[in-house]
Amino acid sequence: QVQLAESGGDSVQVGGSLRLSCAASYYIHCMGWFRQAPGKEREGVARIWTVGGLTYYTDSVKGRFTISRDNAKNSVYLQMNDLEPADTAMYYCAAGGRCADWTSFDYWGQGTQVTVSS
């Protein structure tokens, strides 16, 4: 199985920025970020397909978050700007074989906590 390790989570104030990083042990075509807040279901945040560089975002983060990859390093990043309290969650790196939707992600990291306070 692919091993994923996230980092970069922190506590910030409203309007602040964070950059999450995820290093994978093996190359996978599709990588993404999910988040889960206490008492809420897991939500897909952003995903990227390495072949064409296509990206996908959930509506709530469009214009604020940017996902990118470094294929040589088997890494994926999430630049988060203008953070809001609603962004508070455990963020998980994920990898899979397709990027058509938020399903079919077979590998998951252990998570990194993002907390946004006002």
C-alpha cells in the first residue's frame, strides 16, 4: 500500500494562511485533500490529476485554496488562504487511481489538524 504523511497543520486566526504538505511513498495519478470536523461527515476539499494537471475544488474553498503537486517528489500540497472558522477540521491526504469524483481514494494519511479561531 501507499504510505502518506501529512504536515503543516496549525492554529491560526481568521484570515490567516497555511500550507499543508503530503509526502507519498509511491506515485499515484490522483491525489487529494479531505477534511472532517467533529460531528460532521468527511468532505472532499481538493484533488489533482497529475497527467493533465486538472484540479477540482469543493465550492466552499474555491478562490481561497490551491492544490498542487510535485511529481518528482510524490508530494501534494494545499495552500490555504483567507482561512475561516468553518475550515477548522482534521485534514487528510488521500491518493487513488482516478479523479472523476470524490470516491475511489484507496490510500489515506493519518491527518493534520487545522484550527481557525476568531
